[in-house]
Amino acid sequence: MRAVITVIGKDMVGILAKVSGECAEHNINVIEVTQSILQDMFAMIMMVEISKADIPFTQFAEKIEKMGSEMGLSIHAMHEDIFNAMHTI
């Protein structure tokens, strides 16, 4: 099972490290990352493997959204099935 994590906000040192560190802490493997910086805005999309996570995905999603809020970022995690359903006609 996979999930998509998006991060948007003002660029600062350590965003990728914080998000990937939180993933590693819960045995969530980062499969692919794309990121871009436009002037001072940071945008990142991560594809992660969640099948071996040590906490329920909903709990992880809440945890990283809270972490993002504390950092002044918008971080959102969505299960791949929901992501695909939202983008299918």
C-alpha cells in the first residue's frame, strides 16, 4: 500500500529531513520525491510505502499534519486509493 504526502510552504532548511525522518520513525519507506522551490516557496510531493508502518495510516497523517502546522507548512498525507479515486472520472 502506498500514500502520497504533499508539503507546501515557505522554504526553510530541513523540510525534507523532517518529513522523511518522521516517515523513517514509523517504518514508512520513501519511494520517490519531487520538490521545487519557486522564489521562497517550497513544494514537495512524496510517494511512500505504508504497508509496514508501525502505526495506523490515519494516525500518521494526523501526526505529520500537526508537525507541518508547527513548522508553518501545509503537510497532507493521502492514501493512494483515495488519491486515485479523486482523480478518476
